[in-house]
Amino acid sequence: MFSATDKGGRITGLAPGQRPGTTSAVLWISAGLCFAAWGAAAFLGSSALCSGTSMPASRCSVGVDGGWLIALVGVTAFAAQWVTTDLADRARVRLGQSRAASLLWSTVLLIGGAAGGFVAVARQLGPDPAEVLRRTFDFQIGTESVFITGVVAIAALLWGLVTAARLPAGLRYARARQADIERLRRDGSRYVGRLRLGEIIYWLGSNPELHVTVDYDSPGGAREARARMRTSPDRVPADGSAVLVFTDHAGTVHLELDPSAETVFAPEDRYTATDG
């Protein structure tokens, strides 16, 4: 993806034929599964921790004994990671932006985990929560899981509320950028230019972000558009690749690879991040 204005996770794309800011039922189902999976993982993890203390077994038990509970925690945590990856991938495609996608999946993960933790604490407090809380704040033996789970759940909830508060603005920004792309594709002036690669700015995860320049001819003469390009190591187009340039009278610019041209990509190892 290219951007003449944004950088990093704010660089936004819009798949051909997709409407700006649209989501899908599958995306929200994935979000629901992510919430439930992290809630279950937090609840089971706290139950496993509780079973290793002197807390009465009736307050820790989930109907699974010993090593089977540990195995269940591991399976649930793996499933939670898998559905989170699925949600992140779907959100990036639908929202067109990694920043908005990360705000969405992290909000779901954190609040889901916090909910599971609070349910576990409520179960472990039992019929006399005031007494258990008193013993917990006195750091008495047997209340370790209540204290640890409570602290982690509160921290996750607060962090989740912060990301949730940032999410609407992130979604609006991504939608506005996608709307600009749609408008320029529909109403903007269209030119074909040639790509010149610049230096790598940094890696966002394992994906490089580069300075690029696109040279193109317009009715006013030769022009160039400077932008940032974020892509994966195996999808860095070679110098001279054909790029479509969409502009308007206000100077807004959108760039994308020319789908009618056969783009050649640089060797993957050339743009793979190395340690150090």
C-alpha cells in the first residue's frame, strides 16, 4: 500500500469493489469468538492457578482434574491465539489499515480476558466475599489466585477501555481515507507512472516501509509524487514498476500498482528484516 500523507499503521488501502468502512457478519462472528476464547482462557487459567493453592476445591473446580485442566488451558489459549490472528487478518482486509485493525482486536481481547478473570474471581470469592477479600488484602495463604487474577483483570479492563475509547476515531479515520481512495478512483485524474524505490524507513513487524517516488506525465508536464510504501518482504515491486496515480484539483494523491501491468517483485531476502 502507498500513502502520500500517512505512515506506519495509518497507511490505508481499499480492495477493488469494496465500499469504504464496510464490515461483514463474518468479521463480527470472529470478534465474538475472540472475546469468548480469551474469556475462557482467563477463567480456566485462574482456575488452574487456584487449584494449586489451599483455596477450597469447590471454588476452583471446573469439572476437570489435575493435568487435564492444564492441558485444557493450553488448548484454549492456542484457540484464543488462532481466532485473534483470524480477527486481525479479517479486520486488516475490511478496514484497510493495520492501526484500526489492531485497535479492534486488542479491545476485544482485553475486555474478553478481563471478563473471564472477573468471573473466576467471583467464583473463588464464594458465599462470603467480604471475608475472602479481607484475607486477600492481608496477603494470606490460599488467596493468591484471587489477588493475581484480580490485578490482571483490572489491568486488562483499564487497558481495554483505553483502546475502546480510541477505536471510534480510528475507524472514522480509516473510513475517511478509504472514502478518499474511492472518490479519487471514480472522479480523479488518472495517470500511469514509474516507481523509484528509496531507502527503507523501518520495519512494521516484519514488513518494510520505504520512501518511494513515482514519476508520471500530466497535461501540465512531468510530475513526481513522493510517498511511503508499506508491504511484505516478498511483495516489494522492482524499480520501474507501473503505478497508477490518481489526483484531484486539491492535490490529493492516491497511488496503487497498475493491475493491468505484470509487476515484477524484488527478491524476498533483499527486504527481509535482519537481527541487529
